[in-house]
Amino acid sequence: MENLDVMVLRTLRDWRAAGKRALLATVVRTWGSSPRPVGSIMALAEDGSVVGSVSGGCIEDDLIYRYTQAYAGRDAAKAMPSGPPALVKYGITADEAHRFGLPCGGTLELLLEHDPDAASLAQLVASLETGKLVRRTVRLDDGTATLEAADAPSELVIDDSRMANTFGPEYRMLLIGAGQLTEYLATMALFSGFAVTVCDPREEYRGAFAVPGATLVADMPDDVVTAFRPDRRSCVVALTHDPKLDDLALLEALETEAFYVGAIGSRRNNDARRQRMIEHFGQTEASLARLRGPIGLYIGSKTPSEIAVSVMAEILAVKNGVVLPRDMDVAQAKNQRAVPQNDPGALVCATRD
């Protein structure tokens, strides 16, 4: 699955380039509980086609009913509107909250842009596809949109004259090693909106790897990291347990802006990895501070699928800026819950101890 915002904007661009009338809806304010955060977008074409989401589906249904009946010849009064952007609110009353499926007390406000300019949309999508961060500002009096490069992600802002929403390129994940754990983690990353690249120079592992949507490459991992050029929307995860493949790639990743760099392995293996990097590669505890390991949240995971859930949860938490309690850290939790050596679970979960 690609980045949802990019998918919405690309689809809207294609509709407008083909001459279809369409609107772009953006969540600009919320009060109380809300099914989608501020900045969420959806696009609606005159034929009722929808991409993206601003709610659990009920508000989308209402917008379709309001603005596409004329296309189907059912109600000429419900044609796709034109003119400057319009603000609409949903969920103001308890009845509306129930009707539109909003949580109790939830209210959201949308900005509806009518027939956004196709050329401007094409420029925006092209910038996002080349990995740029872009701030799109819309004048509320006439709907004119301007684009400018952004230095950092920022929250949507709106006032009486304009709305500014920042769009970023896809979140990307580079996985080193093409084993079973990688298949589970790659699958979870794809449906979480990441573009996934898997690197493994070992032919026997590549031959068995099969995750539709993931890019599989065979070059040495450190070279792949360099070519991948991790940015603030990228994460690099080493899963081979082989120092010859993992170590140099991790060191390359630590020199980038990747928001998450980590490696699978036991506490003992993690300590040994750090020691190697200090003794043989001139690293220090400070330079290795961003290196995560053992990776994942402590959920008692033992099977590859459970470990993948644990790792994906930690990556998403870091991505979303969540400060995790120390007792969720694998190493901390394992230290507090010493696993007896004769515990069969300790053998199954050798990569996590």
C-alpha cells in the first residue's frame, strides 16, 4: 500500500486532468473524539468515485449523496458545486453524531475545495514522488493553491484567509534479510502505508521470499543503504543475525536522518554488536545511541509473526512520537523477568532473549 495522501492526490490529479469535476475534502478542525485526525483528506469525483477518508464512511456517504446525484440523473439540485472553498461541519448535535457515526460528542469541520487546479496537483504529486516535503496553501476566498518546499513536517493551520497543509513523501522501510520474520514485517509495513524494500545478497533466501508489493534487491546491504538514502520518513531494520550483513549497513544508516534504526537479536547479541562497532569501527556509546536493539515492544512474543507485531508496533510508536514506558522495552522487561534456562519458551524465542 502506498502513502494514502499521495494516492488521494494522484487520483484527484488524474480525474482533473481527464476533465472530471471533483472536490478535495480536508479535515481542518475537530472537537472531542474524531474518527480521523486533522489534515486527513479524501477526494470525490462527480461520478461518485471516492478515494481517501475523512470519517469511518458515513460522512463520505453524505458527501456522495449531496454532490453526485445530478451525475446519475436523480436530482439536478445535487450537482457538484463550484466556486471558492466551503467549510462544513458534521456532528454538531447528538442526532448528527449518531447519523454520521461519529463518536459521542465528536465534531469535525471539513474544507471542501471545488475542482482543484490539475496543473498544481500534478506539480504537487511530482514533488512528493521525488521524496520532497511540500506545504500546500489554499486561499479561502478563491481556492488558489500555492506550493512551497517545507523543511520539516508541520500541523495543518487555518485562519480566516487561508489553509496550509504539509504533505510528505512516502514512509519507507528498508529490511535487511529476506527470512520468514521479514515476510511478516514487510506485510504489516505495507498495509501500514510504508513503501518496503528488502535487501538480501543470499540467493537461497531471496528465492523463497514472496511478499507482493515489496521491492527485493540483491546488493550488499551497506551499498543498498547508501543508495536508499534514508530520510526522516525512513526506517532501517536488520534481521539477518549475520554481522557481515548487518553491521556495516547499520553504521551507514546511523549516519542518516532515518527515524528508526534497529536490529533483531538477543540482549547478548545486541551487546556483542555494540562492542564490535566500538572496537573495530571506532564508534562510541554516544554515536550508537540511536541504534535500537533488541527491537520491538515486550509483549511476550515468541513466534516470527508475534515478533513482527512487536517490532511494527515499536516502529509506529517512534514514527508517531509516542514516548514508550521503560517496562515496554524488551531488554528492560527481560531483565525484570529473568527467563529460566530450562523454559522451552526461551529456546523458541532465542532471538528475543
